[in-house]
Amino acid sequence: MIIEPTRRHFAVGVDLGKAAETTAIAVAERLNPSGWDGLRECPPEKARLQVRQLRRFPPGTYYREIGKGLAEVLKSVELTATKEHADSGALGRIIARVDLIVDQTVVGTPVTDMILREAGVLSARRVAISGNQAETSSDGIDRIPKQTLIGGLEVLLETGRLKIAESLPAAQQLADELVNYRGRKTPNAPLTVDTWRELQNDDLLFAVAIATHELTRPQFTYEFYY
């Protein structure tokens, strides 16, 4: 019996803090909406998203330990395992696409390099949160406006396209961050590394925002003619 592989698309968002701040990792998955024809690829703007994992590292955690924690997340069963089909007992392959996005706004390139080496990662999309009005890219770093990240996350939550399981260990902390952030007014002032997080514990919020932004941005395909 031929069983078609199950294709899954994950994004792992890593929000790195200073040594005296918290750092967070969030894993989100892109899913087709209910009733979607599985033979067609769902466009990002219509997909549903599910937060699968949340992990927070307390202040003072060595960056090498964060790298080891990231390796554990990337090697987790959910991202790599096969699944057993109940009807036949056969094993079906899971083809998982895992995009890793690391926010190096305050730690810079050398620390990010060390963390990725410790995690055994050869490449990742590196981003920095900015106060600009549009996304830009230079020197291998994509600069994403802060309001783009937060605004996109709010839209996903208000439209019900983003789900966060209450059973996740850090789900309540994330919910508190969301409530606290929406209750604050972001000043219209230039963004610096000191205002990147308005509160020290906004890390889960930004880790999820980074992951969901990756899963909802347009995916371009190219066709070549000869």
C-alpha cells in the first residue's frame, strides 16, 4: 500500500535577550483551514497557525546552554518523527520543512554564531527588529519593523487564525505578555536596542511573532523557460 507522505511546515522563532534578560523559543506550524482541498497548497494569508512549543530561558543562562536547548527543540519528536497510520499499521513519512529565524537585535552576530554552532545549525534566517516603516535587508540580516511583527500577531489572534494550546508550559506567561502589551501604548519614537522590548519579559511574545511572521509572509516560486 502506497501512503503519500505528510507534509508539515514549521517555523522556529528565537528571541535572544541580553545576558541579564530572558530568551525564548517558539515553534509554530502552518495548517490548512477547515475544508481546504489538500491537493492545493494553501496560500499563507489563509492558513491557520498553531503554536506547538514554547520554551523560556531565565536571565543569566549561558548562551551555550541556549544553543543546546535550541538543538533539543530542533531534534524534538514532533519535528522529525514518522507517524503510524491507524487503518493499516503502516508507517508514513513526514516531510517536515523547518524554518529557523533568530532575532539578534541586542546580541549581535558573534553571540548568534556561537549559539547556532552549539545547536549544530549551519544556517538560519537572521533578523533584527527595527523602527522602520518597511522591511529591509543588508549584510545578511533582515530588519523587520516592530509594528509589523506585533500588528501581524494581533490580526492572527483577532481573526482566530492563531491557536495556542493552554497545556503548553509557558502558555499562561505568553497570554500575560499579550494582555500587558496590548494594554500599553507604544511611543512614536525611534527604536533602539533599549526599547526593543518594552518590558524585560516580552520574549515569548516576540518569539511567537517572529515565527508566525515567517509562516504568513508570501512564498515566491519561479518558473524558468528555455
